[in-house]
Amino acid sequence: MRFRHPDGSTVHLAYCTNVHPAETLDGVLRQLREHCEPVRRRLGRDRLGIGLWLARDAARALVADPAALRSLRAELDRRGLEVVTLNGFPYAGFGADRVKYRVYRPDWTEPERLGHTTDLARLLAALLPDDEPEGTVSTLPLAWRTPYNAASERTARRALTLLAQRLDALQDLTGASIRIGLEPEPGCTVATTADAVTALGGRGRPPLHRIGVCVDTCHLATEFEEPGPALDALGAAGIPVVKAQLSAALHAEQPGREDVRAALAAFAEPRFLHQTRTRTPAGEVAGTDDLPEALGLPTTEPTDPLTPADPLTPADAGISAGPAPSHHRADPASPTASNGHADQNRSADAVVAAGRAAATARITPVTPNAPLVVAESAAETAPEAPPAPPGPTPSLPTTAPWRVHLHVPLHAAPPPPLSSTLPVLRDTLTRLVGGPAPLTRHLEVETYTWQTLPPELRPRTRARLAEGIAAELRLVRDLLTDLGLKELP
């Protein structure tokens, strides 16, 4: 869906297809037919934006086969769908019965993450609509917080620097400008927008070219961040909001009540991690890594849940600079996209080697259940060595409201005594696109938890799921038009 901002620019609204996880190219094509096109039809639109999620195997297949990539582009056109943004956070296995901590691997200390994100940028350059030269990819906020140290930070910074160089080369080759947004998420090295400022522009370093932030409004709310100050801080640091994911967290105003705790327990499920946060009397944000821990419920999640990703060769992570800019886009998956300069190939090999060394050093067991108090900057306070194994995790204090990282449908608040953080989404959207110029032009509804909701809230058929997604998009459409944006055909 496209909207005209009062300043004349176009704002894109899409919904993220990670709600229909598929690991293969055939699965992606089936998504378009069985889910995405039906949502478009329910909205009565000739064209609908989708935030495509391409898992590792699907992305590799498309990069390796230019004809398959052209076929995907043709299928999008045929079904009235367009893509200006990709969700590059999950790498693979997002539809597994148990995802939890595994979604954070590989991270930005590992060459697989650099290679996969490079692939996604190349693919997006070929999938962009002919009249849209800019695309965005959201990605992992560096890494899960443990283990992560100064050496990890240096390796991740080198990888992002190389990625920015590749994106420059990609624009020279194709004419498409692709930007990457780190998506702050509770429990990660970059958990908040303040962490993003430190990671991307702190310590006197200039912000990384083409690298910014993807603001997820569920994550923002879960960490009790105020949208205005958070976005102002990013702007003051020169860090762009390249993309925003519109989502709502679960809110419990009185978590000490038995009926509230029982209602929360109905949302505890084994597939995804549901970080839970509250404010302490001192004004800090404290929390647990998962909702069962916060409630003091038994959990079977292992204490060392992260395993190394499948190894790749250096070539899997590489892209070279191309020829001088032309007046038309080249196919970034074609053989000509790999002809380039030896200097950049050597640079790629160096970062890949550094990433492999870091990955080997990170076999030390992770301590996911360590009690968490969020500091101003996780990057600055990260330990040089992995922390000691944790003791028993207590439940959270119940004297202040809880917020849970659980994306609930935007248009349908959970039944009392729970609610959602939709007001945070509204405030964030007002700051993002309600001013004289939009702070970002790419908006994406990302409610991927439909099939893990309590049974009475779960859609039983594809038709009901399509109607739920369409209802979310209608709600956001109304918010945008209330802010003065005009819906375009």
C-alpha cells in the first residue's frame, strides 16, 4: 500500500511474510498464492506491499538462478504484490516447532550473517518496483547479549563496514540504493535505541554509511522506551530510521493479581522467546528472557541453546564491485554481478576470516537465563569474558506493570485483564510520519505470532488469518490518513 505524505514523498506500508514461514523458493511462491494475494483482495486493492522473508535456502536458490529470480519478480507482478523491504532477521528455521534463542544465530560476528544479508540486498535490488529506487532490509541487532565482548564488537563493526561498501558497489551496478536497519530487541547487544546510538555512532565514531535502525514498536514498548526521546536521540546522532515495524506488545497493568498471571500464562508457549520487562522502583528496566521465567513457571529451554550455524565458504559471503553506473538496472544475480576488484575480494576474505575466528571462540556456553537489568548501553558494559553460569531465576517483581515481547494483533486487543501497547505504536507513528517530512518511508506490520496465540484467539483457517492481517492493515491505513497522508491507488 502506498501513501502520499504532505511533503510529496511516498510512504510504503507492507505486512511481513514471516507469519507464513517457508524455507524454500517453492514455499515462498505458495505463500504469495495462498496468503498474500488473498489479503490484497480483501483490502480491495490492485497492489499490496509485502515485507518478504527469504530464509537462507530460498535466498541461495534465487542468487544461484537468475531465471528463478526473474520468475519470482513476474509472480509478484502477476499477483498484484510489490516488495520494497525484506525481513533479514531470521536466518532459517523460523517455522520450526521451537525457535527461541536460535533466531539469533548466526550473528554479526559470523560470516554467514554477512553473506546472507549481502544476498538479500542483491535480491531486493532486482525485486524493487521499477519506479522505486530505494529498498531496506531489517536485520539482527548484532547479537544476543551473551557471550559478547570487545572483540565481538570489533568483528561485527568490520562486517557492517564491509557490508556498507558492498551496498555502495551494488548501487553502482544496479542503480538501487539498499539500506540496512539493525532492529533493537530486548535481550540483545542492541536492545534499545540508546544501544543503537552507541553501537552505530558512539565513542566518537561517525555513523556507518547505509546502516541505520529498524524501529519495532513492540520492542520499543517492551523496553519502556518513550517514542519521542528515542527518535530524537537517533536523529541527534545522525542515525537514520531506515524502516519501522508496526507491532504491539502484551501489557499487564497489575501482574500481581492471580487472574492477570493466569491470563499471561495462557500466552506462554514453546516456540518463540517472549522477553518480559518491568520498571524497578529505581527507574531501571529489569526483566527475564522468557515469559515462563517471569511467572515462575517450569521451563525446558536448555541453558546452552545456541549452536553454530552451518559453515559456509568465503565465496558464499562475497560480492564484488561492478562496472560504472548505467541508466538501467542490471540483474544482481547475473554472472556480471560477480566481476569486480581484487581489493574488495581481499577485504571480504579478511572479514570472513575474522568472523570464523570469532565464531570458533564463541563455543563457550551461553547463559540465556541470567537476570537482566538493562544498562544505558549494552555495548559499553559487555564483559570481556562470558559470565558465570546463572543461579535460579526469580520471577519478576509485580509492583509495576509488565510488558511482554509478544506481537499481538493490532486491531484486536487481548481480552481483559490484559491489554496491548497499541498507544505506543500510535505515538511512534505520529513521530515517524506525522511531521513536515517522514523520518522513514518504509512501514511494515509484523505480527508473526498468530499461530501461537491462545487457542481461542488463533485463526483456524487461512481465510480467517487473511482477514486478520487485512484488519491490521486497515487499522494502520486509518492511522496514516488521520495523520494527513493520502492513500494512493
